[in-house]
Amino acid sequence: MKRALISVYKKDGIIELAKFLVDNGFEIISTGGTSSYLIANNIPVTEIEKITSFPEILDGRVKTLHPYIFAGILYDRENSHHQKIMTEMNLSGIDVVVVNLYPFEETIQQEGCTLVDAIEKIDIGGISLIRAAAKNFKSVSIIVEPKQYQEFINIYTRFQGNLPDEFRLRLAYEAFFKATAYDSAITEYFKNLLSESEYPDFINLENLFTLRYGENPHQKGFLVKKDFDEVFKVLHGKELSYNNLLDINAAYQLINEFSNEYKVCAIIKHGNPCGVALSSVLHDAYLNAYNTDPVSAFGGIVIFNSKLDFETAEEVDKIFTEIIMAPDFDEETLNLLFKKKNRRIIQYKNYQSTFDLRKITGGYLLQDTDTLNSTKENLKCVTIRVPTDKEVFDLLFAEKVAKHTKSNAVVFVKDGATLGIGGGQPSRVDSTRIAIMKAKQFEKDLNGSVVASDAFFPFPDGVIELAKAGANCVIQPGGSVRDDEVIKAADNYGLAMVFSGIRHFKH
């Protein structure tokens, strides 16, 4: 009796082909899901385990990979030695192989596809069956696509089962073409994963997750998880992007600067804070943070250091936000926030990182995490005027915000809320002017405010600018060769200035 092996992922048209084969005297051999499908449609099937005397194992990764199957496909019908072995081992030939492969290309194009997802759609048994049958095309017909079924039926009927050599050769060509394209897609996928260099030793491919793209759509992007799922729990919303993850990290690092003594809210945009405030009431902390720069807050990330209550959530819900983060939410709040289907809602918990790792061309940079903060006791007042306790409180708050703002960072604060933030400029005086400009844009009164600078003022000009804007106090690390000139300028304008001795560059 002639035999046909059928193992297909796509079931389109397979019932008609299988019925045709049975009607023409073929015994059908089939694998797990395919055999169940054929049996359910009244097609007589011999399950592959009865041929191999070996069950499918490893979640279906191994089912057709057996010498009884491949001997039946590969043996040369014109080779007497092959025929002798087949007879001695009581093996039978397989005359038709119908295979289509796991949808690898379709899988990797799906949003949220991980490396694990992709790997599980790399077909091993199927591709091996295709190559074996195509190699032995003189004796075995290989069919790899549903669109070939009807043509096979027509040719088989027309030539009464004696398929022309040219037709078998064309089936083999199409099979190898399919196999080559399939392998090329896998090769390209892994090439893109590797990019310009191999993964460093600390990356476990099992923890590598594909993102839609990197910073820009033309760049590949991946997330390598270590403790990510222990720290962050995505409760709702669409897939996180590469840039979302950078902003989440920036927001998380900033909010961790503050204890639970006060309710704190921070709004992050493109890795920088555009508003931070603390209060005894979370709702007020949010409004003060938002009012620092309501234009930049649009489309940003809002993070809280305490459970997000319904009243505050209603206020946040009035604007477009990419992500809302908090350590906890109640059910009523989540029901409200979930109404916007794309907005990400993330619950987080505290986590202490001990080092920072960054990739540069040709290597990696590794450093301790910047966990050092100023205290009232370590501040050194260097001016005639001494800051009040209330001003010191604001100075320490402002320094924490400056610590998480791209250098050069200058931050104006009053009453536990930011008024103007400038950063990311090559010149500190430019950052000062930007912070002042931002405050004026939103009608913030800088009179009586305090200022934090993440590094020393190299010239008096920055100090003069903030003094003219109305600031009363400034905190900076000190250490410039012109410290005396800067201190003199502060005294001339009646400023209180304290040195912290701690620089907080963020590049």
C-alpha cells in the first residue's frame, strides 16, 4: 500500500486532499494536532506513534524525528542495498509528504512577540521532512503549501498516479525554495538581535523581549529582563515602548528619593522631570506638579509615591498621559483609569539597585548607583545671609529634583513644589534662563524661591540671573576656582548660598 505523511500547521484544504489520497489507495500517517483534525473529519489515520513505537515528547518538539519515518522517505527505491535493509527491518516507504511550517514570520511581526515566542515557532521536524522528501523527489512527492493541493490532485488524476518527473522536480524546487526562505527569515531575525556585536555574557536570551522598535521606528528594540517583573506590574494598556521604559526608569529613580513622610507626585517627559511636588494631600501634590509646566505634562508619565486615590485619579484623567504609576490602586480608581484602553497603568514596588550599567561604543560603563543625598547637617553656608529652616527644606527637595534632571540642571522650588526646571544645556547660565523662562511662561512667582544646581557655578552670571529672578537661596556643591567670585555675587544680591559638597551630574 502507498503511504502519505501529513503534518500541517495550516489546515486549509487538507481534508479534500486527504480524502483524495485515501480514495486512491493511500494509508495516511499523521501527527498530533493534524491526526486529530483528520479523524474528526472521518479520515482514517494511522497515528505516527504506531509507526515509531515512540510518543511525541517535549511538547511536540520531537514527533517525526525518527529513523522509521526518515528511512521511509529517504530510501532509494532503485538501490538494492536500501531495499534489503528496509525488508530486513520491516520498514515501509512513504510516497507523499504534505507539510507546512510553523508561522515563524507571522509570529515575529506580531506586537509584543518575545524571543521565546519566536523560538517556539522555529519548525525543526517540518523543515527536516521537507528537505528529506525534496532530496528523494524521484520517489517522493513533497507538498508544502495548500495552494499546491488541487494541482497535485489534477496531475495525479491525469497521469493515473504516475507523476511526471518534471512535476516531481518542480515540487522539490518549490520545497527547497520554501525551506530557504524560511531559514533566511530566521537568520535575519537572529542577525537583527545580534546587531553589530554579540550579546554580552550577562544577557540570557530567555529574558530577551522584542519591542516594537527602539528610540525611533527604524531602530530595533529589545528589553532584557532581570528583576523587571518583580518591580513593575503592568496592569493595563498597550505594549510598553523603548522610550516608555526609559521614562519609567527615570520616574522610578526620582520618586525613590522621597520617603512616605509626604505625598509626592512627579511628572516625567523625555527622561526629565517637568514638575515635582510634595504635600500632605496627594491631590494637591499632583496639581502643584502639573502646574509647574502643564504644556510639557501632556503625554508624560505621572508617578506617585503612595496609593493613588480616586479624587486624584479623576484629576489626572483630565489630561492625556502615556503612563500612570503608583505603588497601589484601589478598585474604584482602576475602573476609572482602565476606561482609556491604551494608557498604561503600572504598579511598582521599591527596589534598590546597586550599580548602573551603560553601553558605549566598544564596551560598557559601570558605576555605583548615585544614592548619596545632602542633609541639613552636611550643608555649609558660605554667605552672609543664612537660610531659614523652611528654605533648607525646599533646598533639599530641589536638590533631589536636580539630581534627576539632565545636566546642567537648575531647579527653582517654593513650598515643596517646582516652579521652573532647566536642564540638558551645555551652559549652566542657559539652564538658569530656561528655568526662569518656564516659570514666567506659566506665571509662577519666583520671589522667595530657592534654587538647586547639580554642579558648581563656574561664573557669577548664573547666580546673578537667579537672584534677579527673585530667588532667595541656592544650593550647589561648590568647588569652582571662582567660588569666591560666586559667593561675593550672592552676597551682593542678598542671597543665602549653601555648599553641599556633592555633585549630581546626570549625562
